[in-house]
Amino acid sequence: MDDEGVFRVQFSPLSGAREQDDFYRRLKELGGMVVYGVYPAPLVIGIAADATARLAELPYVETVESVTDDYAVGG
């Protein structure tokens, strides 16, 4: 795994309770944690950089952007 980084996750406007539960479950499975924020507002998370692509693939995730580096992961 890559070094852990800090990322901002933005969700699609129609995200609901089901998506929230799924996101938190997947974040935990990938070894990540919420640093700041409350779903569905943008969250700041700590997670291994190589795991962000798996989060970005979720249909209700609009963007995953690095807070510490200058790049975005496709969403």
C-alpha cells in the first residue's frame, strides 16, 4: 500500500442513508477513517493513496481529491 494521505470526498446530491452506510463500511474495510466532516457534506478522510481509486469508483462519489498533494482521483 502507498503512504497514507488526506483526501476530500465529495458526494453526489442524491446520496442518502443507504449510500452513507455503504461508504462508511467500505472506508473501514479499506483501512481509512473520517478526519473531519459529516456525510453527505464533503468529508476529509485519512486513507492509503492507492485505496482512493476504490472509493472514487462508487456511483455516489463525485470526487476524491488529495488535500496534501495536487491531484484528483477519478470519480
